[in-house]
Amino acid sequence: MLLAVLIANAGGNILLERFNGVPAEERLQWRSFLVKLGADNLTGVRNEDLLVACHKSVYIIYTVLGDISIFVVGKDEYDELALTEVIFVITSAVKDLCGKKPPTERRFLDKYGRFCLCLDEIVWKGLLENTDKDRIKRLIRLKPPTDV
């Protein structure tokens, strides 16, 4: 199960978070842990270089993309390899929505609604739902898919 998808800015402020199957009382601890993990390890990392961590029997894949950091947390069948696929789909969605310019906090927040729709199509109830970029683009336009 995908436990969390979290996107933060360079200052450690959370821009977007999605938790699945994580009790409300543990969410603050996860937020703090992920932001500290990013602050400790993401300085000097090139765009889209993936970093891996393991904590409390869960796997964490995280990266930096422009001015934002993306964290994906999973357990059980979502090990490092599966999380790599998830974060690849999420980073490609962010890059598509930001256009040819590198993702910044402002561009991300300008497209916040569309990115929330993208994330809903990528991850549904803690499971990876869609990985096809063209299908995700069609679905966020809220038009019915033609290949169903």
C-alpha cells in the first residue's frame, strides 16, 4: 500500500500531502520525519536523482524537482522498485503541468487543482491506478476515456 505522497517546497513547507491508511495521530510524525529527511539529504542533489530510505518497515523514495521535493512512502508490495515507478509518474505529471519551465513553488501552486486531479488518477486508495501519461491527461480533463 502507498502510505503517503508528500510534496514540499525548499523551505520544508508542505504544499500537498495524501495519506492512505495512516492514523491521524501518526500523520504529524510522518510529516516531520519526511521534511527532516529532505532537509538532511536533498541539499546538492540534482533534479530527479532518487534517494531511498527505510523507516519503521516502510520504504521511502524521494527526490527534488526544481524547487520542490517529492516523497513517496510505501509498505508491503510497494518496495523501492514499485515506489520508483510511482515517483516517476508523479514527477512526469508535475513536469507536464509546469510546461517547459522548471517546477517552482509558484508554478506548482498555480496548477494546484489540476495536480490534485492528476494525483487522484495516479494513486487511488493507496494503490497505483494509472501510469499512462496520455490516459491521465484525458482523465484530468474530466472527459470519459474512449478505450474503456
